[in-house]
Amino acid sequence: SVKTTLSKHEIVSIGLVDEIMFQPFIDGALRTVDPESGENSVLDFSQQSRIGIESFISEKKAAFDRLGVSSMWIRNREQYMDDLANEFSKLNRIKKR
């Protein structure tokens, strides 16, 4: 379980966010079948274009916070390594307090 792991280790979720993730590749719904379970599901992409990156990040961050897992979100761009180093630097400052 996450709580057991957190008692012995620090877990940091790193999300890499790309602008293209928020541009719908189809408009409407797509029916899928899980190859392992055979379960049918419908993915609705009609609302996807209305979901902004910031709301996506805040929802995911809140979910990790509820689990007690640190998270950082890096935007996919040419110099993302600097962003990653800055986020780890912030994390270390927070943990030392």
C-alpha cells in the first residue's frame, strides 16, 4: 500500500505535461475494448478541449496530496531539465522545514 511505502520511502510523482495532450485528436466519443478483461468502455473527447492544463494539474496534484505523495509537474519543452532541477530544489527546501 502507499501508506506502508511512504513510511519507509519518499515517493515523488513527476508528471510531464505536453500542450498537445489538451488538443483533442478526435471530436466525439471513442468506443474501446480492454484486451485483457474484454470490458467495453466509451471515451468521451467532446469535453477534452475545455479542460485546461492548469485544472488538469491541480486535480492530479490534489489526488497525490490525498495519498501523501509529493508531486511535481514539468511542462514538456526544450529546456525542461532546468524546470525539473528547480522543482527538486523546492521539494528539498520544503522537506527540511
